[in-house]
Amino acid sequence: MLSVKKYIALFLSLMVSAVAMAQDVAQTPEMADAFRRDGKIYVVIAVVGLVFVGLAVYLVLIDRKVSRLEKQAGIKK
């Protein structure tokens, strides 16, 4: 089972690098320029940051609940 996880991680990292190489540096997205010009890029960054923080907090809380339930059930890792 561990080897399958390694292959999945390798595949995902190759896909991410392929997408990153597909970006053309000479052409900048017009939408990003408009956001920078209007000062709204900071709002976008703040919203994305809040989403990531919210997901991290949610995962920590779920992990604590699962750990507590495992401890109550007597399940050892």
C-alpha cells in the first residue's frame, strides 16, 4: 500500500511541475493586472489565506476528535 502512495505522490508532483512549465512568463494574465491596478489583489490573497487557515483549523479539530475516539475505543496505532 505504501508503494501506491509513493506513485500517487510522484504523479501529482510531475503534474504540478508540468503545469508550472506550461506558464508563459512573457504573457501576464489581464485579470491579475486589473486586480493589482485596482488594489483588489490583497482582497483575493486575504480570502485565499482565510480559506486555507479555515481548512487547517478544521483538520486539526477533526484529528483531535478522531484521536479522542480512538483513545476511548482502545485502538492503538
